[in-house]
Amino acid sequence: MTRKAVLLILAIAVVVLLLPAAAVSLGGRFTFPTQAVTTVPPVREGEDKQPLQIRLYRNDQKKIVPIDLEEYLLGVLLAEMPSSFEKEALKAQAVISRTYTLRRHRLYGGKGCEQAPGKADICSDSTHCQAWLDPESAAAGWGAEGEAFLERVKEAVAETAGEVASYRGEPIEAVYHSTCGGRTEASYALWDGGELPYLQSVSCPYCKHSPHYRKNIMIPYADLAKAFSQDLPLPVASGEAPPLKVAAETPGGRVAALSINGATVEGKELRRLLDLPSTALTWEIKDEGLLLHTRGRGHGVGLCQYGADGAAREGKNYRQIIAFYYPGCKVTGIGP
Ligand SMILES: [Zn+2]
Ligand SMILES: [Zn+2]
């Protein structure tokens, strides 16, 4: 037996002995778990590592399916970002979605998806984890243009394979949204314990081409009263213009709380009640109702997807895009 082979066997033995302990003690720290532990045969010299798998809960099929991470990411990109976006924006999304997934992966000390039944790492519910589309059914019926888009998305995933966004060596909480409308939001404005150095509010000049950049939404006063009286005991009389005031503003210039006739409703709740694209808004009192002027779509934290597309149009690459929306972060490989 050669010295090389002895060393390889020793290395495998160490990994087999230590990994179960490492997997439970990571606690959010980031260490690449070798796949040579229980289910996969040891990697021989000259062979590629086994692909990392995740347990995806498919909400459409109501079951958990094991799937290779990189294959899963193709379906995420198809569902979460228009495939017509610039290649560098698609690559930024691939890195961000990979990072988001690994933060939840149980093998990496993540909690998995807490909504799905069973021990799923992530679900395909867009309002909970990440949307996902089966690439085959997504592409079925696409013409030549669709095929070309699919090819670009595949390239975006392949060209960033194994890359994540990290802050001081650890993968970040890689949240993202459709359109910030000119300024992203700080995470602590929305989520408890959300103060993170890389999720601060940044000025975004890149998303003006988004269809969600500015919207005018007319809410009849009767609907306003109805929406509030369903869930909130607010004294809004039907047919009357209610006295409104921004009670608190977020660092990103969104409505943190709105005061209506002296009662206060949180921005998040306001958005849910009125089904608004965002909490970045101003209004005008009109005879027929409240005319809202909204900016952007989504919570506004982290990557602005239309902004990523706009930045790519101006020649920024995916690493620059990620460093812009997550200050202090950089793109690194998975693990050591
Ligand atoms: Zn989920
Ligand atoms: Zn933006």
C-alpha cells in the first residue's frame, strides 16, 4: 500500500469519526460536510465529490423529495427571477439562493423549513422559503426563445457552482426582494433580532425600469374601513376620509407604523390588510378614496432583483452586485 493510500484511509476514518459530532455542533457556523459519511462511498482519487443534496418539500406534491443542490437552484431561478434578466443578475441570484438554501440546510446546522411537515431543509412556498419550478414542466411549451432563456439560467447556476455570499467567512442571511423602489430596507426594521451589518438600507439607483418602481393604487374609503374592521378595531367610518399620519418611519423610508384616528397599525400589517406591493408609500385624500403612491415591491431587504438587472445592464458583474446590496460581503466558495 502506498503512503498516499494510507493517508487517504486515515483521512476518511477521521471524517467518519468526527463528522456526526461536527454536524450537530455547527450552530450556524459554516463547515463543508464531506458526503463520505454514511450513504455515499468514499471519494476515490480522480473522482468528483458527490453532489450535495437537499430535502425539498414540494408544496405542489405535498411531499419531500431529495434533490441535488445545483439542480434545485435551476428551478429556484426559473421561479424567482425573470429568465430574461441579464446574465450577471441571474448569477447574483444563483449565489444568493444557494446561500439562502445552505443557511437552512440541516447538515450545516440550519433549522430546515419549520412550516413543512417532516424534516425538510426548504419548501417551495414562495411566501415561506423559496419558490421552485420543475424545470421540465416550466420549459414545456416554450418556444426557441424560452429554450435560450433556459440555457442562460443553466449557465448562471453552473458558472457560480459552489459559490456563496459570506460575511467574515460565514454564509449570510441572503434575503432578497423584487424591487426596492430607490432605497433598500434595514432588516431590523422588519424582523426581531434582525440587526445585521450587511442588511442595512442602501440607496439603489438601478431599479427604475421595474414595473413595480412606482404604482398608484386607489382604495375606496369603504374598502379601507372594511379591511381594518375585519382585523383591527379602528374607528374608520365608511364614507369618510380618515385622518392619517405616519407614526414611525423605517431607516429605508417606509411606513413602520401608521396612525389612523389615533389608533396605530404596523406597516407590515397595513401591507397585509390592503394587499399592498410595499410599505414604502405616500397618499392623497381624494373624494372617491385614498390614492396611494407606492414604491417598489416586497420587503425591500437585501438584494433588489430588478436593481441587480439594472446594475448588470450598466456593466456590473455578479460579485459587484452582491457587494453592493450586502455591504461588507463577498462571494466565496463553499467551505474551506
Ligand atoms: Zn419553508
Ligand atoms: Zn432597487
